[in-house]
Amino acid sequence: MSSASSIRAFGAIRFLHRFSNGVSSKCLNSLTLQRTGLLNGNLSSSSAISSMSSWVSIYRVRYSSGGARTIWTFTPLSMGRRSSKIAGRKVAQDAKKTKLYSRIGKEVVSAVKKGGPSPISNTVLAAVLDKAKELDVPKEIVERNIKKASEKGQEAYIEKIYEVYGFGGASMVVEVLTDKINRSVAAIREVVKDCGGKMADPGSVMFKFRRVRVVNIKVSDADKDQLLGIALDAGADDVIEPPVYEDDTEEDRSESYYKIVSSSENYSTILEKLRLEGINFETDNGSELIPINTIGVDDEALDLNKELMGKLLELDDVDAVYTDQK
């Protein structure tokens, strides 16, 4: 299983990996797991160094039937860079919900354009509406975009992915949902050029990431052992703890997030279990990209990459920006 790091809006992870919640692979401490009851098995833990030279803790759950499943947890330790961390976290969290609503709205428009406004006869629209409900998107946003789809001149939205080389060896993936491809690519190229980055050829960056579903839970809203238990029961892949900085205050810690990483098949189960336990959470925007490996950069490259990702996220057509930067 590959390790994940986020910096966004969290794993990229998401400026939205996203920027505020990057995982450092220099020093990782495991979650403590104590489980009884449902698993009805013996738990053992071991530490290992992943192929990416990141310290991880591996929890192997052994069931009475003899089978076993492994879940990895990651706890990063980042020294310093507090101002960048705080700024990145604030920007990421402020942008995340807006981008989510925008993307769902675009998907609604595209679905209606293709198959009409009735979810009974339009299965694509029905699927988008189900996703909007799962992600707690306000009903008025859905209704507004169903109406928008019928407006004269409104075109369907097309999904595009652009790849970018940042600073210090870091790479970025830019997700776009646009009704004007020429407009979106021109805007992205302009931002990348102005910030000193470089557009990458298709496929030269994407192979560094894998696509997953992510649930974000504020540290102050959950007990980590309880969270790991829920993740195990629901079939999650990873639990990522927030980065730890040497100059963190109690407020900093309370405003950071755990990340539960899972497949699409298990995502709804995880959300349901969190709801049953009364744990508040934030969803992803339908999926996220997390890096298979992470790249360490110096402070100058960190600031330059943060500026580049921030400018990209300001573009209306851009829904998400991911990076493999730690």
C-alpha cells in the first residue's frame, strides 16, 4: 500500500492534499489502536519504512476466520514553517467548499444538457444528485444549476486535467471542469508562466498520483483511537494524522484534520459510521489525488509553490490543484 500526503484543501495533498495538511515523511508516529467487540480478533502493530522512505505504522487486523487486513496510519512531524502552514490551511479550507459547490453545479449542468432535467429518466443526473446529497451540497445550488442548464447558449462542461512542474522538483495536477476549453487552458498557462512554473506534457506528472476518496475530520471533533476503529470497520485504506510542528499552539492543533482515505466503494459506509457516532466531518469533492511519493523542498520553493497553487485555485474553471510536495 502506498503512503499518502496531503496539503490543500489536505494527503496534494490538496492545497486541497491539500496545502494545509501536508504529510512529512521524516518522522511518523503511529496512532494507538485499541479495539474490542466487532472485530473479535487480535491486533498487532509493527513499524516499517515504505518504498518512499517514509516511516509508517502498520496495523494488521486478524479475524477469527483466519483472514487479515492491513491499515496504515501516518503521523507527520514538520519542523517550523508555521506561517506558511497557517496561511495555507486557511486558504485551503476557505476555498474547498466553494470549489465543491462549483464542481457539483457544473456536473448538474452537464448532466441536464445530456439527458434532461428529470432524474427519473436521466440516470447521469440521478447519480450527480446522489453525490450532491452525500456531500451535503445545498439544494438551492442544485436547483439553480438545473435551471441554468436550460439557458440559451449554456454549453455542457468538459473535464480536463493539466500537469505542471513547480519549484524544487515538485509537480502539480490541475483539475478543470469548463464550458470553454480555450479559455481555461489560456488562463492556466498565463498563471503558470507568470509564477515561473512550467506546463508539463500529458502523463508526465499524473503517474505520480493515485485517485481516492477522502473524509476530513477536525482533530477536536474525534478521538483518534475511535476514528481508527471506524476506519477499520468500514474498510478504509489509510488514516493520515495532521502534521505536527514544533511551534504548534493548542489552537493550531485543534484546527488541524485527520484524513480517512478509502476506495469509492467504502466511502458511503465510512460517512454513515461517522454519522452514527456523531462525529462531524468534511467530505472531498467527489475524489482526490494523493501522491504515491512526496518531494521535500526548501522554504523558498515552498512559498513559490504555494503562490502558484493559490493563483491557480483562484481561476473559476479550476476545481482542484494537487501536488506531491511535502
